[in-house]
Amino acid sequence: MSRHPLPGSARRSVRTRGAAALVVSLVLAGGLAACGPDDNGSSDTAKSGGTGASGAPHKGGTLTVLNAQPTTDFDPARLYTSGGGNIPSLVFRTLTTRARENGAAGSKVVPDLATDTGTPSKNATVWTYHLKKGLKYEDGSPITSADIKYGIERSFAGELSGGAPYLRDWLIGGADYQGPYKDKSGKGLDSIETPDDLTIVFHLNKPEGEFPFLATQTQFAPVPKAKDTGTKYENHPVSSGPYKVVTNENDGERITLARNSNWSAATDDQRKAYPDKIDVRSGLDSAVINQRLSASVGKDAAAITTDTNLGPAELAKVTGDKKLASRVGTGHFGYTNYLAFNPKVKPFDNPKVREAVAYAVNRTSVVNAAGGSALAEPATTFLPDQKSFGYTKYDPFPAGDSGNPQKAKELLKEAGYPKGLTITLYHNNAKNFATSPEVATALQDALAKAGIKVTLKGLDSSDYSDTVYSVKTEPGAFLAGWGADWPSGGPFLGPIFDGRQIVKDGYNFNSGRLNDPSVNKEIDEINKVTDLDEAAKRWGALDKKIGEQALTVPLFHPVYKRLVGTDVKNVVISDWTGVLDISQVAVK
């Protein structure tokens, strides 16, 4: 189990209406989306273009992947990824993809199967893409726009559910479409047009300036209708990427990939495809994974992990070993751990109480509880501290690194609690260094200095999610975390603060029940903006406006650190994923 949640190549988390929450604080598969200590998110190792293995990268050899969680449901319709995922992006190409570069440069969206990132109409409700010429599947047959349309449509089928939900919300007619298997007309979605083999046009029911980001999801991978085997397609999906599936055992427990001879680097400037073979082995204990990578004996010298981070104890050992430290990749994925309030529960209906808690929080102790400064960075903004999200530095309740209990007491007095008060804080019993007992206890100790007695209430993971993300059972205060499906403020602020996304009969992530018309309107206005830099600035301003209401208290942003084997070269870690990009790795 990884130390912090991040989007994986086959994520499974509870979401709604396009939400990007990793709400159970689990890492299911990474290398992607979702994982440097420096401001641009890249490590010294990453910037040098290698690890402990010297020399230029070359083609050949076998790359071994040691993972805790299997890459289940290896079907482009069913995968929930960020930027196309890590292992999935070796097999499935999409209209657009993430830039395979270090740091901030890797947070940009770039063309993949398409010639560009898309041409929008003036109001961003129509997006047009043209495919590159010469694209082929693993069997040598041509990839067409009709195949992409079909691939998207099959993601609407109930038996292939699990992928990103945005298209159901965004495409005209998407809410009622049930997929090609139940489509008696055979026409599919009218809102996806394919006027010729190289052109595909999407008609949306609302402006979406970030559609190019969505087009990185695996649902945009082409699927030849004649080769579709429904729920069995995951056993041997038809490859459009540099590798093809040779075997898929026990639903992703072991996946072996070999070169796709019909993939051409001339049409793909993002994936390097250095190894001849990739052997993915899952179901391993995280401690065992790190031990094997550390020792790098035999085949493990050419091994990586896409889902297992180093923990505090393991990092302590690495710190004293320069050779081992040179094989640690460091990165940031856009994620925020925070304290959530439900204003419908007293005393959190009083803004002064929420502000008092915000001033009382000792972020230094919280960071230490989350594994230390090497694994967590203090947060005062809800948006992650990366430019692509629109990060705007601010602190509406400045209390320094260790909190300001005196200011908190003054606010409590103004709120009618001159002698303090008692509250209950819900946390997860899982040892995840995020929503776990250690973090809850750090908050308990800090708030006690301000006269706030905290009673801790721990729940097991499944019960925790079911409890805190239900309108009916949501407590007054609990620990939470949020990660975005792509590096932008849209999928970060929308699900948490858009009042129209409050869900009364399912998982609800708008814990503060904020339904401010001015906030909702600004979200809509920003969604019309196709200049992503301009949109980012507006997301940052909106974050500041919402933050002043103290509906959440940002605690920390996680930092991801992962070992690679001694023979692994060309480590690339982007701010989009925060972890090593498997498509760039060489082992010779």
C-alpha cells in the first residue's frame, strides 16, 4: 500500500459527476498521474536524466514492474486514469496525452493520435480533431475516427463501467445513452460525428475549455468494432501503442507486454519504448517491493514500481546511503489533504468556530505525523502549489507553522465559547499517513492548546468513506483528501465547492454544502475559457475567495518518493503524474 493516494493506471475510487477524488486515501496504481522537492516538482535525479545507472539509454532488455495492486479491468472503457495512465498508456493511445517531460513542463496536454490538442468553437461547445496519417493497430490495420467514436460509446455500456464519468455529463445525449450493445439503431451518439476517417467532432451540452485534458483518458483510445469481445476484451485489447498484451493473468495480477511492430515513432513523439519486454507483477507487499528494489539483485536491477512509495522508516535508511539515494525519484501530484467541516452540524455552523480551528492547527506537527517534511509539505491553499492548477499563494488565517492558539481563543470567545468547547473529529483507522490516527492525534494536541477538546472517532476504510461522504451521515469535522484527474483547478474546485454537485443520494464531496450562486457562475465562466493559462489565474482567484469562508482547512500536500533498480535509466517525473513515467524508462 502506498503512503499517499494518487491516481493510478487503474484507479478505483468513489466519485460523482466527474469528481476526481481519491477519497479512501489509497493508491491503486500509479506511475501515473499520478507522483521534487523543488518548486517545479522534479528531483535532481530526474533533471539529470538518469538514476544510479550511468550512460545513455538504449533499446532492448526486459523491464520488470513490481506492484502492490494489480492493474485490473485492463479495458480502455473501464480504466480510470489521469493523462492516460502509466502502464495503460503503453498499450492505449488517445487523442491527446500528457507531455512526457520533467516538472512543470510535464503538466501540459499535447497531441497523441490527433494532430493538435483540438479546435474549439467560439463558445467551446464543439471540439474538432484530425487524426495523424499512418496510424495502425498491432495487426497492421488502420486506426480511424470511427474506431475512436466506437471506443467512447462502449464506455457507456453498463457492463463496462468504471471509467471517467465526464463524457456522460458533457456530451449531448450522453446522460441517456446506454452503449452500443443496447443501441438498436446502430448509429451511436449523434453528438460524436466522424465526417471522414481522419476527423472526429464532439458536440457538448455546455462550454468545456478543458476538453483537451479529458481527451487524454483511455476512453478516447480507438477500439475496432470487429475485434470487440465485450467484457473479455480486457484479456487482449487491440493495441494502438508501442506495446501489445501478450498475457494477462488473474485480472492484472501478471501482465506481460511485448513490442507492437506496427507502432511507429514517426507518429508518436511522446513514448520512447526502450525495453523489448515489460513484465508486470502485482500482489506484492510494499515492504518487499522496496527491499527488492533496494537490493537490485538479478532481474530486480532492471525493475521499477508504479504504485509503491517509500515510507518514513525506509527513507531514514536511504538518507544515509548516497548510492541508494541517487536511485530515489521525487515528485508532486496535485493533491491536498485537508480538514473538512459540515456547517450543518453545530458548532461548525458558526464561521468563527471554523476560523478558530484554522488558527489553532499546527501544520508542523501535522507534517511530522504525515511522515515528515520529506514526504509532506504544509498547505494553506486548497489548490495544490503548482502553476497549472492556478496556485495563488494566500493564507486567510495566518497562524505560522505552529499555529496561533491565542488568536483561536479570541475567536472562540467571539463565537460564544469563552471557556472553549468539545468537538468530534472523524478519521480513518488505516495507517495511510493522510487521514489516519497519527494526523488526527496531531490535530487533537494542537487544538487542545486553544481550549478545543477533540474526541477522536476512528472508522475502518470502507465505513469511513460511506460515512463521511454521505449527506445523511456526514459528521461535523473529518479528515479528507482530494486529487485532480488532470492538472487544472476545474476538477479540483468544482466537485468540492460547486453547489450543483451536491449529491443527496450518493457520494457527496461538497462537505461544506456550499451553494453560492457567484461561485457557481464563476465556475461556469472559467469553463468557457480555452486559454488554459488564463483559466488557471481565475481558478486561483476563486480558490482564495472560497478559502476565506473556512469550509476546509488545508493541511498538507504529499510528496512522492520511489526507488528504481540500479540498471534503470531515463527517469522522467512530471507534475501531472508526480511519479516515474514508464514510457520513458530504459534498462540498457
